[in-house]
Amino acid sequence: RVKIARMAAKDDANFIRFSLTGEGAYSAIVKFIDQLEQGQHYVRFERLHLELPDLDAGVAKNTVRISAVMLIPFLPGITEEAATE
């Protein structure tokens, strides 16, 4: 399960920033990150944090939490709507 939300623009007009939060199996999270970085949108991570489960808290053994800020380059000549699809 992952939630992605667009963030407010900073002075850097070359990127569109998104926050990403979610949880899942470690192998699924790693695969998801790899797919984002190797995909057609040229996603790069500005910040990436993985939180391993606290086994004493009753959380499933393989549940990992992710929080990140990712960047997608804004390419001239492409509308913002197309860049966020």
C-alpha cells in the first residue's frame, strides 16, 4: 500500500516533487523503488527512509514502512498534467 501526493513547488522549476508513504513486504518495497528509478518518468529520490518492523509491537514480521520525497524532472514542452500521469 502506497500513497503518493504532489508537494508544493520550490524554487527549483526543473523538478516536480512528490511525497510517498506506504508499507509492505521488504522485497516488494525494494522492487517498487527499483521500478520507479528504472521507469520512463526518470524518478529520483531526494529523501528515502525505510523503517524496519518492531517485532515487539505485534507488527507482521515482513512489514516495512517507507517514506520518501521523489523528484520527476519537468521537461520543457510537456504539460504539467502529462508529467504527473
